[in-house]
Amino acid sequence: MDQESVHQLTAAYALDALDSHDEREYEEHLRVCDSCRSELVSFRGTAATLAYAVAAPAPPPALRERILAQAREERSTVVPMRRRWVVPGLGAAAAVAAAAAIGLGIWAASLHSDLSGSRKALSQQQTIARVLADPSSQASAISGAGGTLVVAPNRQGVLAIRGIRPAPSGKTYEAWVIRGKTPPKRAGTFARSGEQLLTRPVPKGSLVAVTVEKAGGVNAPTQTPHITAKA
């Protein structure tokens, strides 16, 4: 593998997304590349900061168990710069919350062959993590499904939905922010349960709603919302 390609593996390595061959090659490169070591340290710093945050909403039980199982696994080779999901001395509940916040959606991003797309997905997951981990964020119950709407002080919102079926073929779930009598504003599309970063600020007192629309989304709702949450 050429040097430029190896440089681009940092994000995937940080996510444990490399196969064994690429992992060994990257670790050899890491020992002689200051730039990649610095970038990897930044990922570790983000994870450590979020791990010490408190009052994050509890992750869904199935996700919690998956993260715990991941944390219990022992790796046969230890590399000093390797990031770890669990910080030594950290309480189990806080570690699970931080790991869950960082880990949500990571597997889909890590399987993407386009590393620039993976970096964008990772950035979105880090934003979700910051919203969930901020003790000043406000949480509201969702009607029509399990889950929570979490809104940070800067009005960035995360819609954490569980227990819904995947969107039908040719369809998508679309989120809307509705304030007063103004037309609903598009806030992103998604296909299944999980944590969805809303693409529009969520003003205090507004309503976040979800409809089922054609794939790709629409500019205005065509269906009656069946999932809602008050900010």
C-alpha cells in the first residue's frame, strides 16, 4: 500500500474497522509517522472527554449489551497508541453511556469504502455524542415510539428512536421541526431506529415530528406525523 493510502487509514483504525492485514500495515506506519500519531491522539482525546461527561441519556438495552460485550473482549496484540472504549477507573454506567454515544452508527460508517464519507459520518456521531453527553441538554419523551428527543443549549437536537420497523422499500422516515403556524421545516431523513442528528435547530417550544415519505425525502409533509416530541 502506498504511503498516501496508509495516511488515510487513521479514521478507520480508530474505529477498529480495518482487517488484520491493513491493521498490521498501519501499525507499522504509525511507529514512524508523527502526523498520524497526532491525529489518532485527537480521536482518543475526544473519547476520553466524552467518557467523563455525566447525565447522558441511557442507551437502548440491546446497544448497551453490545457495547459491554465489545469492552470485555481481549485483544492479543497491544499497541500503545490504540484507543480504548473504556477508560481505566471510570464507572461502568458512565463508560457505557460514553461508549454508546461514540459508537452509535459507527459500524455503518466503518464499512463504507470511501474514507471521506467515513470521516463525515464520524463527525456526525461526535456531534451526537456531545449533545447526549452535555448535562445541560434537555430530554423530552417521544409519542408514537420509544425514545427521547434531546436538545442541547445551542438548540442542536438528536432524535433517539427505538422500536420502529425499518422504513418500507422506496420510503424513508423524515423528521420535521414545526413552530407555531409556520410551515414544517425539513430536519433530516433516516431509515431505522437509532440516534438521528437533526439538521435544523430545534427552538424551545417547537414540535419535532416524523412522517413516512418517499425515498430521498420531500419538501413538505405528505402524511400525518405518527411520531412526535415537544422541545
